[in-house]
Amino acid sequence: MTREPLFPTGTDEPTTAPPPGCPAHGLGPGGVRRLYGPEAEDLGAVYEELRAEHGTVAPALLHEDVPIWVVLGHSENLHMLSTPAHYSRDTRLWTALQDGSVKPDHPLMPIVAWQPICCHAEGDEHLRLRGAVTGAMSTIDHRGIRRYINRATQHIVNKFSQAGRADLVSQFAEHLPMAVMCEILGMPDEYNDQIVHAARDLLKGTETSIASNAYIMDALMRLTVRRRAEPEDDFTSHLINHPAGLNDDEIGQHLRVILITSYEATANLLANVLRVVLTDPGFRAQLNGGQMTVPQAVEQSLWDEPPFSTMLGYFAKQDTELGGQHIRKGDGLLLGIAPGNVDPRVRPDLQANMRGNRSHLAFSGGPHECPGQDIGRAIADVGVDALLTRLPDVELACEEDELSWRTSILNRHLVDLPVKFAPRPQQDVMQRPSVNPMPRQRPNDSQFSTPRPQSTAQEPAAPTSAAVSEPARQPGVFRRILRWWRGD
């Protein structure tokens, strides 16, 4: 037996909304719970209510009462991610788009509109586009990126180190990932407060999200045209020159999804880790004492507070069943990252240590697993460690219960994180840090890559420690980092 869906596709049955003030006012047509509006400010609580009412897969409503299935179970999410024969990321399959329920001005349109990107592709087209992305990513010098993240952190901290006070969300967590991503993509001059604001606004589903999306796309398309004419050693140039032969529209759209998802995920991850360090004395003591490394702290945060709480979306290619629910062809499903991470079947004790376990859903899975997760981890690992090394006495400048969050369908992030510390002078770092020149794409990273030609030219020497101009570290911190690199 399978349960019939509570919102059959294409239903025309009239429904009556409850009057204002009614206890059921948070419910939509058919008594289905909404994932937006005042009653959905705490989406974590809504997901648990849905789990109690419907099990591991539950019906819900997006903005403007568009029906969606929320996948709440850990194994059900993994099944959806790893079964491309049944579930696709091609939004054109979604009945709600086909029948006009999702209108062109829908606040989530920048997210759900089909684009010529690997995230929305399948089969050979997915292999072609994904191969270009992973091939370009294979050129990134990860050691060089870590040095860049460290120096960029010093530049950002220099802006508030003498004040003795700062907001680690707006002045640090929201800026470091954008500075890093702009450098990787090859547009460091675009990094400013406006692009940071646009990137945050785009995913909120606000009235200005479409305008923010246009601003981001304008910057990325200008970059695409510029690098097509004059390639350099950056990610965008390698993506353009990949043998897969992406056109300008494909290049621009891939740059957008890489920039926005990497930025938003890492900004949230940085804020979440720093909040726990500042509010949990035991957590901080383990970091300071060497019982826990920063990467382990980051991994625990990816379980407890994933940067994206859900991902929209997956779409049924045929009638199927998931979590005891009958899913019809064309139905949309939300990847439930946060609710899946707290599924009581895999985490009966939410206080248990998960630091060595990477089976969380924070980076999705299956054919569409996040290809840039190592960059996100590097920004969080190095950024948090460099900040705490620079400001070892940093502490929260308000009561913990005064902290507030802003919630959207896709994530939950801190509004601010005020801190205080002893004022410190600025550090002398490079005027504009940059990563090492990127090598050619590695031939084994994509079926579309070509063998690397033999060369008799001598490889450029690695920069010396004097050229890198790393900030001095105390011996205790060095031992901590050494343990980190060894994996102890």
C-alpha cells in the first residue's frame, strides 16, 4: 500500500484558507504546512512536525503555495541523490513550472529557472559540463589557495584589529569567501560590498533577488567576454579553454552557480563555527588544548548546522515511491540536508561526537555532489585558525540569547556576531595577495581533457618563505597545524 499524495499534481479542487488568528493559519490549501511566512521562521521545528506527521517524506508548500515534497530521512535523501533513473535536477520536468504555478516573478525563480549548467543536466551532457568544471578545478593549487586565504584573512582583520570590536558576520564571514572566490575566478577587482550584498540577497527569495541575480550575472558575463579575448591563469580561463568547448552562456551560468553556492555555503560555515567557538567553552578548550583540530570542528558544524539546510530541487521522472509516499511524475522534491542530518535513525543522540564522520549531507551526493567542497573546507579551516591566532582573546560582546538568525527556504544564517578583544596593530601583509599561477588541467580529471604535452622548460620555483611573507606564528600553533597536516 502507498499513501496518496496530499497535493495530487494538477488538482483543481477549491480550498478555503483559515481566517487570521486561527491556530491553523500557518497551513495552506489542504492543510499542508507552509515553508515560508511568519509561521515558518523556525524551519527546523517545522521539519520535525512534518516528520512526526508524515514520516521521512512529507508534503509542504513553497512560496505562493507551490507544492513540494520535503525529504526528511537520511537514507531517503541518499537514495534520491543516487538514483538518476528516477530523480532529475532538470527543473523543466517540474509540473509546477509547466502549468504556470511558478510564475516568472516567483521569488525562487533565480534558483529554479533552468540553466545550461551541469547541475541541471543528465547523461552525456552532464558528463561534458561536469567534466569542464572538474577539469578547471583540477588546476587550482590548493597549497597556494591556503596561503592566499591566510593573507586575505590578515587583510580583512587589519580593517578592525585596532578597534577592539567587530561583527564577525558582516566584517569577516561574509567577506573572506567572496574575496577568495573572486580571486579564484579571476575578477578580484569586482570584490566589494555590493557584490557581497547581492550574493546574500539572491538566495533569500526577496523582492530584490531577481535584481541581485542580474547584477551578479552582468559581472560574470563581462568576465567571460574579457577572458575569452585575453585568457589568464585563473579558473575562468581554464573553464573557457577546456576541450568540452562551453559557449559563453554556459560559462557565465557555471561561474554563477560556483560563485554563489561556494560563497553562501562558506560564509554560513564560517559564522557557524565561530559562533560555537565563542559560545561553547568546552569546544574552545578542546581547540586550544589540541584535543580537536579546526578541520574536525568544521566537520562537526557540517553535521549540526549545514550551510544549506535544503536544496531545490529534484524532480520525479516517473511515478515512484519514496519513504512510503507515492511520488508522481513531475513532482518536485526538496533535498532535506538539515533534517536528514538529524534523522533519529542515524543520530539517535544529537550530542554525540561526529567529527570524524563525513557521511553528512552538507555537500549533497551522487552525480551532483559539490565539486568544490575542498575549497569551502579550506576557507573555513584556514580562516578560522588564522582569525583565532591573530585574536586569541576574542570573546562574544553580547549575551548568547541576543544573537539572531535570518531564515530562508535554503538556509539559516546568523545576522551578526559581535565580538570584543584587545586592540592590536595592523600586520604588514602583501598589498593584494594572489594564488600561484595555475597549472594545466590534469588529464585524468575528465574524459574531455587532453594529455599534457611534454616540456623541457624548467618549472618555476616555489616561492620562498620570504616571498610568501607569512605572519609569524607561536610554536604552540605550529605544533597544532603540524598535527592537522599529519591527520593526528
